Amino acid sequence: MPELAEVEYYRKQWNPGLSQTIEKVHLHSHSRVFRGQTPSDIQRGLQEKSLQKSFAHGKQMLFQFKSCTWLGVHLGMTGKLFTAKPDFIPQKQSHLVLYTEKNALVFEDFRHFGKISWEESREKPLWWTSLPPSILSQSFTQEKLQAFLKKRKNSPIKAVLLMQEQFPGVGNWMADEINWRSGIHPTTRAGKIPPDKVAVLYGEIKEVCQKALDIVGEDWGDFPDSWLFNHRWREGGICPRSGEILTREKIGGRTTCYSPSVQELF
DNA sequence: CCCCATGTTCGACA
DNA sequence: GTGTCGAACATGGG
């Protein structure tokens, strides 16, 4: 379930390895997650390096090793990170395992949509520094949102919220949560949302990101039942606002859950 | 066999 | 060139 907050949670799962030296690197050398990079280069490149720090930005993660070594991780659809005991035996889906004296830092992904990238450089990699500004940063303004909705005026708002170039970290469930709270029907064309609703939308985008980070990013806590999140996953779920049955259908290429009586189509 | 899955990318088309 | 949409990617579950 790796969206913004889950990614932040997974980032921290390698914290037990901070300040420790990588003694051995296991990887599946033909795995798609390395995307054309040479696995043996990555293996050699991480050997004897010490994990210094990690960062999360949207759905991307960056791990910094001493010295001048960077490891990018994207979890795709089914990726996860965790720390295991040093005698951990890699499974079929364990594409990368970094062994220290005390731990095994594991990346697993059974569908192979995730991505690992390795780089040696003094500064952070270019792909990292050129990521779009965070939704929670000051440069994510209502004016920027308005301009983007205009640029994508003919796309359904559901599809627009999934665009990482503007909303880094927003994924399928967050987009539904945002539209539901904003009272906007997910098929509404982005350009048709009236200005007062854009203001509401802006507030809810930030609110959902912040709250999700507070609750899941910390320790994978549970959302309150007042969130759509707890009701959206199965057919027949009940909208906590209207008490009516939620609708589930494919919009913008993705399964979308919404509540027709509280979400207006503009 | 069918359809589904919390993501991204690429090709076709207007 | 730009914007939009659907298929493809790889795997497992129902």
C-alpha cells in the first residue's frame, strides 16, 4: 500500500541499520527492479559502506551511505522494506538484502513494479533533487493547484490527483479520500471545478497528506472510522457521512470509491 | 478460464 | 508538441 504515508513508514523500517556497515549484499541479479543497471555494480558499490541517513519524498525514498553512495527505492505496487535478523534467508521476492553485523535490511516486492537505483556521487542524485515540491511545502499553493487543474482541464479530477508531477505521494486511496472530503464527484473534469471548491480541495489535499503522515507514517496506526479509508475496500461499504452504500467503479483507469449523494458532479 | 490488485510508462490517437 | 486513454509490466488471490 505504498502511498505517501506508507512510504514514510517503510523508510523508517531500515533505521536499525543506521551507522552500521554493510558486510554482505544479496540480490537477485536478473530482477526487473534493477531496471537495466548492472546488479554486480550495485553489489560491489554497497559493500563495506555504512548507512548514514534516509529520506522520503512522495513515493520515493533515498538512502545515503558513507561515502558518496546513494540508493533510491520505489516500492511500486507491492514493495516493502523491513529489518530482519542477520541470519535472514532471502526468499524469491527478496530482491535486495543488506547484511550488517546485527541486521538484515530487506527489500521485497513480489510483483516487481518497484525500482532500485544506485549511484555514486558527492551530491544527491539529480533524479532526487529534481522531484516536484512536496504537497506539505510552502511552494504548494492554491494558485499552483488552480493552474494545474486548468492545464489538465479535460481529465477527471480522480486521474489528475494521481499525477505525481503535481501531487507527489498521492495514490489511489488518498485521491478518493480527498475527493470524498471535498464533496467532488471523481469524474468531474478538472477544469469544471468552481473556484470555491478549488479552495476546499486545496485544504483537503494538504489535510489528508498531513493526517496520513501523522497516523500511518509514525507507526502504521489506524484511521478513524470517520475516514472513507475504513469503508472503501469491499463492495457494499457504507459512507460514514450519508449512511448510504458507497459506489465502486473504474475511473481514470483505477478502481474508485465514492459516495454519490455527498460528491457533486460539476 | 475470468477478473482483480495502494503504480508507472509507453504507444496510439485526436 | 500537447493532452488523454488504455495496455503492458509480473505475480498471486478469489
